[in-house]
Amino acid sequence: MAGNLTVALIKPHILFARKRGQIITKIEEAGFGIILSK
């Protein structure tokens, strides 16, 4: 029972983390571009 609950909590978290990770990499790339241009 507890195992199913943890999977239910972890799965959406992984999906959100992937989406968030993609957004963060875009922000980081933009940030590095600004740093390099200076």
C-alpha cells in the first residue's frame, strides 16, 4: 500500500522535474550567454 502511494507521488514529481529541468537549462543557457557576452 505504501509502495503504491510513493510511486503515485514520485511519478508526477519526475515529470514536473523534467519540465522544470528543461526550463532551468534554457534559463541557464540564456544566463551563460549574458555572462559570456560581457
